[in-house]
Amino acid sequence: MSALRQTAGAVADGVGALCRLTLGPEDELHGPADVSDVVADLSFAVSLLPQLFGQLAAFLEVEYVKGTIAAGPAGGQRVRAISEALHRAGLDAEAMAAALASADAEITHLRADA
């Protein structure tokens, strides 16, 4: 397995682990500081997704132009559809990162009010 696939799998596994560690018998949340730490780290990670999605789309576009990927008779449309979907995902990630940053700022105020 390539380092690329291993890293993507590790990210997915990490999010799954966070879900397990914040609910049920494995709950590791002890206060607002824990929530803040998780939110801040995820905000940073999510803020990098638009760049990643852009790079993935650009790779497919270049490979299609070079003729190194087979996409059938409607290949150009497929590559454009994928690029547009990744662009939308990037915009959604930007919005998510902003929302997470806002949540983290509010958590900081919540901790200060306690």
C-alpha cells in the first residue's frame, strides 16, 4: 500500500477513534478544554482540505489531458464533474474550518466564564 493511501486511511481511522473517545464507555472528555483541543486541531486539519482537493482535481485534469487515464467517451465531462465536486467540497471545508474556529473561540469564552 502506498504512503498516500496509508495516510488517508490513518486520517479516517483517527476520526473514527475520536468518535469512540468522545462517546460511551471510552469517553475521554473531561471539560471544555478537551473540546477546545479537539476542535482546534480539527479546524487546522479541515483548513488544509481545500488545497488537497484542488491538488487531487488538478492531477486528474492533467492526467486526462495527457491521455494517461481512460475515462470513456464522456471523459472530459467526468473529469470536470469530479473537479467541480472537489471544488465544492473545498468550499464546504473552508466553511467548516471557519465554523470550527468560531466554536473554538466560543469555547474559550465559556472556559473564561466558568
